[in-house]
Amino acid sequence: MRDAIVTKYFDNLETRSADERAADLAVALPQQIATAKALPGYSERFAGVNPAEVTSAQQLAHLPVLRKSEIGKAQASLSPLGGFAGPVSGFAHIFQSPGPIYEPGQVSHDWWRMGRFLHAASVGQGDIVQNCFGYHLTPAGMIFESGARAVGAAVLPAGTGQTELQARAAHDIGVTAYAGTPDYLKVILDKAEAMGLPLKITTAVVGGGALFPSLRQEYADRGIACLQSYATADLGNIAYESEAMDGMIVDEGVIVEIVRPGTGDPVEPGEVGEVVVTTLNADYPLIRFATGDLSAVMEGESPCGRTNIRIKGWMGRADQTTKIKGMFVRPEQVADLVARHAEVGRARVIAEREGEMDVMRVQLETSASDVTDFEQSVLDTLKLRGRIELVPAGSLPNDGKVIEDCRSYE
């Protein structure tokens, strides 16, 4: 914060004892299960479930896991929100993710709970946040803008692209904080340097992709403290880093379980598994929502004094879905790419790093010789531009993979 006295914690929820948190959950969780059960999307799933009996994470683990693909199917047949929320007209915003899948949003105070993360990163009154998350169809821009509003910071709604204009605006306005994917800040900084424009950015709050240690160090060397959050379009903020930078603290408005991939069975603390999240947001009550992400619970509490459990952060995908340049690439998108070209037998998408940037390589088994024949299809199906390589039939590994992540996370 620039013009206000810094308070260490966003609210008293962050420092509750384990007993206090469990007692509060015993009240909030049955109410949330009851709210969900009254919706068409949950009525059959929760048949026979007595909400009053679901008072802890241990009892919650007996309920079925909800996958995004199930929501997508329900949206296609039942209603725009699949019966997992109230009518569309009851929300301030409706967003679209690849699939397409639709997510609701509200403008009520800190609806996505991102203010807690920004406060932990010392963003607040007096700050000007250059919000480089997308505002077009997807909710990321609104998620971070809502968080900035919750802590009293001003926002430059920059969105993505037009780097020269972004650098100019950051200089002219005196931007002090950046919000966006980890990579894009470096693009802005380098452009501003090339244009001879000194910037005042000292804080970066990032998400939507992996924050590699080398990139975080580069920002630190340039006088910028960079912290990351773990959030999704459906759930909002799930976990976040504090100044301790020792794991990611689970947000107070969600329940996080780590389960064995492909099941709903919780694993032992420290064991890597799939992240399953239950929200306490009555507007959109996602119960045991499977993120497809891998992580693990850490032992002990954060040195910063926040007492909720911590996870190790993003450790890959339980399936082959991979995030590249802040965008998910899914196996079904790769299948769509192959289906568009009779001359293509198989395809493989490879995520790599060049310097401090994500790059995507697309290998296609084909007898064709001109990569330009496939450029538009790659962009249309994968929503990203990538380096296309045409390889002979039978040359791709016979390992069942269509997406390979070759980036190092250590």
C-alpha cells in the first residue's frame, strides 16, 4: 500500500485456529450443500444426501466429484449454466471458456475473493494496477479488477496485446503494480526499456501460468516483488502466496482436497494428487469440483502467520490438458485439429520454454510439405500460434500422449 497504513492480514479469518475454522465450517458447509441440492444440477447427484450431516471435509469426501465436462454436458442440454446455478438473468456477467462452457459472475464485494491475495502482496490504496488479464469473454480481467477494488487500488484495464501502448500507459499514468500472466510483464518491461520509458512498477500479482524461479528472480533484480495466485474461471481464488513465499495458502472461502487422480479418494498429506475444490459461494455452489490440476498439501503453517493449510502450488495436470501462455490446450482440441485434415494421421503439441517465454510446437504426421496449410487450423483449434513441424507417418512416439509439457518447474 502506498498511502495507507498496512495491516498485516486481510481479515480475522486468516488467523483462525484449527478448531475455530472447523466450527465455522460445520455451520457453513451444510448450508452450502442444502443450497446446491435445491438446484437441478445437483438434485440427482445428491439424492439421499442429508446436508445437515455434511459438517466436515471428511464427510464431504463421501460426495461425488464434479468434473467440468459434466457441467459442459449439462449446459448443452439443460440450461446455459447447466442447473448448477440460478438463472442467467440473476447474474451481472456471464463468461465463456473453451468448450464452450459458461461461468457466472457478480459485482458484489470481492465475489471471486481475489482481494485477499492482492492484500497479501501489499497492493492497496495508492496503487495503480495495470490489469493485463483478458476482459474478452473470459473472466480473468474482471476477477483481478474485483480484487483491486476490494483493496482500494485504481485499475488500468489494459487487457492483452498492444505492448507499446501498454508501456506508454504504464509510464504516463505511473502504474505501480502489474496483474497478468507471469511472462507478459517482461515483455512490457523490455518494451519500456527500449522506448526509454522509466516505470514505477514495484509489485506483480500473477496467475494463469507457471511462475518459473528464474523469471521471478529477474523481476526481483529489477526491483519488482512478484507473487502468484492459483485461481480458475469457475472457482475464483483457490490459493495464493504471501510475502513468505513458502507454498500457497488456501483461500478462506473454499475447501481444498487432494485426491487420487481419477477418483474422489483423498490422499495422505504430502502425496501428489488432483486438486478438488468446494466453494462456500452460495451464488455458484460448486461442490467437490475437480480442477484437473496436481498439487500436494504441505506440512505446518505459513511463516507469515496465516493458519490455513498450504499446497505446493501447481504441479502439472492430472490429465494431458496443459496451460501454455496462460491458455489451456486440451486433448479434444488436438483431436479437432487432426479431424480437419485428412492428410494428417496424428498430432502432438509440445510446450517448451525459450528464454523466459512459453512456446508451443505442433508436430503433425503427414506427407504434406507446406506448413502454411495448417497455420490457420492450429490457431482456430488451439487458440494459440505455434511452430509447426511436419513429420513422417509413424515417427511420433506411440505413448498415447497428444500434449507433452517439456518445461522444467524446478
